[in-house]
Amino acid sequence: MLKLLSMGLAGILLASSLAVTLQNVNAAGQGLLPDLKTAVPSHLSIQNDHQKEWLRFSNGVANTGQGPLQIRAVIPATDPTQTQDAIQQILDSDGNVVDEKLVSQFTFHEQHNHWHIADVALFEVRAGSVDGPLVNQSVKITSCLIDWYKINDNSPTKERAYWECNGDLQGISVGWVDQYHQSLPDMEVDITEAPPGLYYLVSTANPDETFIETDTSNNTAWVSFQLKRDSNGNAKIEVVGHSECEPGLCGEKIPNR
């Protein structure tokens, strides 16, 4: 097992290390990499709270690659607030670890009372088009990565492999989705006082491209909505469209978490 680098040194070497890892894994033909995709956001609603208007929604991150996204950490039992390195493990077809690299951090999420991995997703609201003016965005979202539902009945991994938010391993199996329901903390973007008009909620998995995967060009999904206001200024939304999606990633399967 590789000895973990300190965050100071690892931060300097992270970009080059990831590039070398990806090259070596592909060249060796042994490691099976994940491919992360975002399910179309769904369950859009407006929540009014303390004179703020929050756009709330459900969001899912899927793995359609050949290998699992598997992240390990040494979680301290005595100090649940101590940040830990998040190490991505690359597996071969027999489930053996063939490489591992520092890709993120584990932090203890007090609202959820379990461990989250940093920088899993980014949520943006844009005006008029997918790449229109930025209205607001979330801080890059931390998540507990687990297998929540299968993309479809033909998913190659039949049983859940990752289900523990406080264990040594988190991840998403091939053919599975990690889903967060709109009622959970952080599933929101502030759109207070946004004027009526057409808006796009844009969700991107692996926004900093820190997790090792085969393709980062397919990580974004979006849903468009009309924002209207009544005579009292209260916001109402109507979903009018969404990005292209494959079955199982179009917002049609939203089990509660």
C-alpha cells in the first residue's frame, strides 16, 4: 500500500500525478476506469426561508465506465472533525487494486452526520442559456458516495458494493447512481430576487476533474425552467426542457435517500 503524501506536497504534485496515472493505467491495459455522468436534475421547487429564495432539486451522479469509482480513507474514530485524504483506487477486472492516487479530501458533514468527499459536483443557475450569465452557484458539493439505484436492469454490477458513509471505502459501482433528494441539505442554489425569465440549472460532476475517469466532457446535465412571479412577487417555476440523456439518467428514477 502506498504511503499517503502530506497535503502540502500532494497539492503540488496532484495534477502531474493524475496525468501520469491515467496514462499508465491505459497503457498497461489493466486498470478499469469509471466514467461519471450527471442525471438530469429533477424535483425542482422554490423554498422561501428567512427572506431568501432557494431553488431546490434532486441530483444524481452515475458511473457508466468499465470500472468502479472507489475512494478510500483512514477515518479517525476519536476525532470526527479531522479532514482526511481521499485516495482513488483503480481496480482491474478481478477487483485487485493496480494503482491509487490522492484525488480529494474526506470531511465530516455535521448536518448529515457522516463523511463526505469534497468537490463531487457543482450546481449553477444561468440566465437564458446553458452558458448564459451566471446568476448564482453552489459551493462545490461534498457527497457521501454510495450505490443508490441501478441505471437500468442491465447494469453490469448487480448488487450494491458501496453503502457505508462512515466506512473505509466509498464509491459508485459500474451501472449505479448516487442520488441526493431535493429535501437534503445543500441541494439548493440561492436565486433571491431573480427577475422573471428563462433559466438553466446546470449540474456538473467532478467539476475540477480531480477524480480519474475516462471522459470528463460528458459530466454535465441541465434542466431549463421559466421563473414567474405573482402580484406579490412570489416566485413560481415551470420546467420546460432538459439536456439529452440516456434511459435511467433522465430524472425518471428518483428514489428517496
